[in-house]
Amino acid sequence: MRVGLLMAGVPGGLWAIFAFGVALALLARGSTQAALIALRDGGILLVGSSAAGAVMGVVIGGGLALVSRRAVGSRAWVPALVGGLLAAVVFPAEIVAVALGTDFGPLEIVVTVLAWPVMTVVAAVRSADIEGRTRRQAWLWTGLARRRQQPSPP
């Protein structure tokens, strides 16, 4: 789930921060109606990107869990390939969230589309951590999972 939230949070979160900043600037200038519209757009971006990230995380994690059960003795590139393919398939959910939150702004959509291959590579590289084969990335694991892995003191 954390990788999905990262994948959605980078483009969507940046646009949401920008929308909230615009809302504050408009409010300071006295344009209450325009500030409320910008605040609404920021909320749509925040909620939509969070929902898209949750869906992406569940799909990628579930797909990798299914693959890891079938391909226990497989090579390391198989989970990376599956993680990348799943990420590439589900990332358009974030593009839709950004499009809805920015009133189909072409610049915002193009920048989010440009983030698509980058986020696909991130999911592919982190796929071994996502499925639990390695635990090199501490931010992917909760404190309880890290404590279980560490040996207990004598």
C-alpha cells in the first residue's frame, strides 16, 4: 500500500499543495469565490490521489503476492517485471484523479503522464520489498515487522 501511496502522492500531492497555495493566495487577495474553487480542487486532488494510491498499492501488492506463490524459485527479474507491469496498468487511476482535480488542465495531465514511467520503475525496483522477499527499504515496513526480523538481544 505504501508504494501505491507514493506513486499517487508524488504527482497528485504536488498538485494538491499547489492548489491549496493558490487558494490561500486568492483568499489573501479577497477573491473568496475563486479561493473556494481552488480549495475544492485541492480536496479533490488529495482525496482522489489517496484513493488511487490505495487501489494501486492493493493491486500491486496482491499481484506480487500471487506471483510469489507461483514462482517461489524464480529469478529476481520476474517480480520486478510483474510489479512494473501492474504499476503501469493501474497508474492511469492517478491520471484520472489529477484530471478531475485540475478541471482537466492540460499541463497538469501532461506532467502526471510524464511521471507514469518513473513511477512504474519505482514499483518494479521495489517489488522484492513489496512482496516480502527483502527488507532493504525501511519505509516500506512497519516497526513491528522490522522488530520481528531483527535478532533479539542476548
